Amino acid sequence: MRGRGRAGTRTRMSTRRVRSTRSMRRASTATIRCHRGRPPRCSRPSASQKSDSSRRSHRQDRANARRENGRPARRHPNANRLMVHIVRAGQLPPMDMNGLADPYVKIHLLPGHAKSWKLRTRTIYATLSPEWDQILPYVGMAPSDLIHRTLRLRVYDEDRIGAELVGECRIALDRFAAGRKETFLVPLQKAKEDEAAQEMGSPDRGKMRLRLVYHSSRQMLTVTVVSCAHLLPMDTNGFSDPFVKVQLSGDKRKWKTTVRKRTLNPEFNEEFHIPLAATEHARRRLCFEIWDHDVGKKNDYLGAVTLSATVKCPLARQLWSEVFSHKDKAQEKWLPLQDQLEPSL
């Protein structure tokens, strides 16, 4: 962040994407860089270009082979992620008796109540020009998730008991393009008092990523529970210990993933093989329930996803239809978690 003075000066916050030069009410500034999706490739020395090209060609051949076998190509580890890089701040107002401050930044995706929507940097002590240089990732962010969301950034001064708000800024995410970095110059302003009204609504339970492929020759449905994101914290440590139960209607058998400890964004990547005749899919339902594992007491319910031809959720209905209209090809989607298993229409 850069600033010039207190009276008639301006405060700027830069995040890599777009530049905004609004007049500032506070003499403080911050620098933040963001990018969504896969970062751009770095240039390589000319001497290794040939070997790099050969490796890329080999990777592409393997990806094509995976698709032909009904498996999608491997995703880049930063795919479907919003990366927020908090760089620095400057000219913050003194908040402590020594004329300095102990600042840190909290970021929050609005609207949303889940703990995984709220991230924070470390605290830099005794300074008015902190340099965090810290990356905070949001996982499981599909392009459609950004259309109606806002990134709120707040700078706080840490005290022995609690913290004092220095200022905030907000960035609309609907203009973000995948794979690009942009820099924002944003003023720190007084926190909005209508915060409660903006966050009204039922808590967001998060979402689940599923991959399905129907093998017509074997009449077998292969289901992969890939991951979940932004789950509700159910334990006193602010996390959950999630696992997923899977069941096909009309089948008494149940399948279950392993428990992932202390996380709100679990990665499962566990595969289940369910016998199912193609002619029966129209009247069957595939149910997923996610639970928080507890020892010595009842497990806590986190949410559910129902797949069938008649469920109300359009994404779930679309995925179920695509699996059987494109047999032997893997279909993968993020699906929102519901309060309960959704009945058929």
C-alpha cells in the first residue's frame, strides 16, 4: 500500500488484475495480487526448449490416452482455485500507544458463512508499512462461483485482547479471467454498517466434486468422490473430520470413504463400482451424504447430494443425464450440498 499523508491524501490497495484510482478517506494503502486458475507458464532457457517440448508432447499423449479410457486428464494443482496474494501495506494510521500498529489482513468471500470462506494473513508487529507477501488460496472455485461474489479485505490491528478494524475494501469477482493476474489499486474505507443485511440467508454448506462414468460393456457405474470444498466447521477446533456415504436406491449396500482429519476442503479421490443396468437409471437415485466423524458421540451431518433424472437441482439432474447419454466417458461436476437428501419430483 502507498499513501501520501492524512489530509487530502489517498490510500491505495493493489491486487494484480485491474487498476482503480478512487479518492481515499484514509491515509493507508495495501498491495494484493490475485489470479484464478492455472498460472501462466514461466519462460525457459532456449537450450532446454527441445526437451521441454518433448515432455509436453508426452504428457499430452498420456492425457489423450486417459480420455479414451474414460478417465479425464489430470488437472493442474491450481485449477479451480482463486489465489489471493497479499503483498504489503503502507502509511497505516497508528493504532497503539507507541505510534505503531500490529496489522494483519482478513479476507472473506461474500456471501458466505462457512469458515473456509474466511482466511487471514499472519500479523506483522510494530509497523505502519507491513509486508506480508502471503498467498491465501480458495479451492474449488469454478468460473460460475465468481459471478455474484465479492472479495472483502479488512486490515486489523492485533491487540492483546481482540483486534481493532483499520479499514476495508471490496472487489467484485465477476470480471476475473482464468489464468490471468491483475493488480487492483483500491482505497481502504470505513467498514460498511449494512454487513449483516448483505450476509442474510441460510449458511452455505459447501459443495462436492463427483466424477462418474458408465461402462456399457460391463453395465457398471464407476463413481469417484473427488473432493469437497467450503464445508461447515463442526468441531471446537474450527474444522471437521468429513467422510462420505454413497448408496444407490433399491440397493441395500452402502459405500463409504475414509475419514479426512481436520479439514474443510477434503480431497478423497476414492472410487466405487456400482452394478447398474442402463435401462434402470431413469428410476434410480444415487445418494451422497457427508458427515463429520466424532468419537464417542453421534456423527454430525454436513450435507447431501442426490443424483437422478427427476431431482430439483438442475446441475445434479444434468450430470445424471450426461453420464448415461455419453456412455464410457467420464463426466465431472461440482454440485452444491443440500440440507437433506433431495426427493424426486
